[in-house]
Amino acid sequence: MRNKKLLLIVLVFIFSAAGKINAQQEEPVRYFQMEPLDDSLFIKIQQEVFIDPPDPKAEIIADLRDPNNQTVSIKSIIYPFLAFKPETRARIQTFPFKLNLEDNVNFGSVFTRVIERLKVRKIFSPPTAYQISSTLQYINPFMQVFGGERFGMSIKNDIGISIGLGTPYSGPLETNFIEGDFHIVGFSGGVFSFDNIFTSVKKVNNNNNLYAAGIGYQLAYVIPFGNFLQVSYTDIFSNVSENTITKLKGADTINSHIKIIDGPSVNWEFRYPISVLGSTRGKIYFGKYLNEWHVGYTGRELSLAGSTFDFRFDAMPKSDIRNPQYVIDFMVQKIFDGWGFSALAVGPSAIIGKDVNNRIAFTSLFMNFRIKVGTSL
């Protein structure tokens, strides 16, 4: 019995020693790109070299291979490593989320590279203070061409305005809806109207569109104690004429599931703000808008394996008039130079639903575009 205990102690010691030797033999990464998953550090690094405004999703590459010529590249501009404070240099060297730029690439890398770099502990993290504020949640520096969250700016503290193209849930070339709202202490009120410039581009599969046929208004309130529930009321100022309805629906009324905003609706959205893959904005939601049910996710500036992108998915499983449909947005950042590096993102946007022949298909497919004005909150 004594011998067995002694053997067990020896084995534990051997394995422990082997682990320590292994750790000592592992070479530190000297040439790496920093995954943009720590906004505060990325902003601090840029502030120390007087970049204004700092970009929390900037591409930062550290090259520490040559002790006599160590550099940090920020959006392709090179700075000497010694330009940063000792504390900042230490944080760069010990940054846990590094993309090793000296990695060997093989034929299997296309399948394994992203998985290897995925940091499970950073998939989900808490949202920012602005996103959980019932009075400041509307402040949003991202303006998107087709649907999505409203672009919002503060005039003074919790007083501000927002505008949007399409509804918060619509996809490309689906609706002529445009709106503008005024916000104060969780309340908002505004008007909506229409512009047919986008809906006129699509010539087929318009059988499931959503149209504003006149001017209307919307009143909303975000319930206090967190940005979790918003209720709103939408109505039009005057009745839509039969002539306008016939013109919008067209000749084919049998296969048409076109919805026209022609009366009041009580709307609500239950959402949970969340940061996914270091996103600067994000939420999962479930709600009802214009008598249609919606569930989905939207996120800005998600980061994975050195790439930064926006992603949105909206499912409309039930409507009083329209067929169910599913909207997908995927827009990639960092593809333009200069100020457009962090401000612009472009990518495909699609709607999956039933076409004019009642078959499941891509009823709309177009390039979506968003611009970021200022820094993320």
C-alpha cells in the first residue's frame, strides 16, 4: 500500500514537471493582431498617440520580433512601441486575444483557423450602459439603408432625434416606409411617410411588400428599469383611398399578400441587450409591430478572427395579411481605406419567403449598406 502511494506521488510530480517544462518551451507570440474584444484598451492605445476619435474596432498589429525596432501598427499607420506608456506596453504584450501572424497555414486551415481562434469566454458579454438605459438607448451611430435599428443622436442628454429607412424589421426593397422621431426621457413621438425610390427598383416578387400610403404618426415609451420593453401606438392621419390601394396592390390580387398601413396598431417589443463576439451594439428581441410578429437578433461590429461585421436576422412567423418571411443581413467592415475603414460596411441582404408562384425562394436579394457616424457607445 505504501509503495502504491509513493508511485502515485512520483507520477503526479513527473506530470506536473512535464507540464511546467512544456509551458517554458512554448515561445511567446511576438508578431500578432489584437482581436478587437477590449474596447477600453483599444481606445486607450489610440488616445496615447493622439488619434481622435479613437475607433474601438481598429486593426492593431504589434510587431515585437526585433528588440531594436518594435512597432505597433494602427490602421496601417506604424508607431514605435516606446511611444506608449509602460503600462500600455505591458497590456499589449500580455493581451490574451492574439491572432498569431506567424502561424503556419496548411490546406486544412480554411476549416480550422476560425474555430481555433474562437474565444468561448468572449462569445457573450454584458452590453454597454447606454444600451440598458431606458432614456438613452435610442442613441445609435449606425445608419442603415434597409431596415434595422433607427439612427439616433442626442441633442442634450436624454433629449434627441432618430430617423430610419424602412421599418426596424424590414429587409431590402420590401417597403417604402420612412420615419423620424423625437425622444425625451424614454418617450418618443414622430411621423412616418413614404418614398417609393427603393420599392420601384424591384420588378418581381412584390407580392409580400409592406407599404405606407400616406402620412401617419407613432408614439412610444420605453418602460423604465432597463431597456427591456417598449410599447408604441401607430396610426395614420387620413384614410387611404381605394384608388391608392388598387394602385399599390396591382392587377394580381389573388396571389397578393401586400400589406398597406391603413389603420391603428398597438405595438410592443421585448428585447434583451447583449454583446456577442465583442459587438458594440446587440440585442435579441420578440415583439409585435403593425399586427405582425417578429423574433430575431441584431448586432453591430461583431469580431471574429480579425474580421469585423454586422449581422441581423429577423423572422416574421405570423402576420394579419402577409406570408411569413425571414430577413438576413451580413455586412463587412474594414474593406474601405481612410475614414471609411471603420465607418462603412457593405454586404448582402436577403428576404426568404414565398414568391409569386407560392414557392419558398429568395424574394429579395440586394446589397445593404451602413455608415457609422462618430464612435460607438
